[in-house]
Amino acid sequence: MWRFLKAVKDREHRVALSTWVGAIAAVVYTVAPIDLIPELVLGPLGFVDDIGMWTIFAVLFTREQRRWQAGLASQ
């Protein structure tokens, strides 16, 4: 994973726009005071929507990492 992050940092791999949007949306949604399922009202159950956003981001991140690995294999 660290090699992948270094490749992104060094601009050796271009990350898809959908992955950037997913990452930004996950962070903003997690820290935003407005929530679909508020934690104050429903307690631990309120974290379900936050976990869902991070799951979507994890899937996008994994897809990008696989794209990067496929690019390395084809070289």
C-alpha cells in the first residue's frame, strides 16, 4: 500500500476523479454536522451511514490500487 501511495504522491499514477470525489465526500460527510442518521439520536446505530461512506471509499481505493498494480505488471 505504501508503494501505491508513494506512486500517487510522485504522480506516477493518476487517480480517477471518482476516487478523489469519494475520498473528499467521505471526509466531509464524516465531519459535517448534518447527518442522515444522527449519532446523538440513535447512538451507535448512527455510525452506519458513516461506515457506509468509508466502505465506498475503500472499494474505490482498492480499485485504484489494482489498476496501479496492473499497470506495473504490463510494463
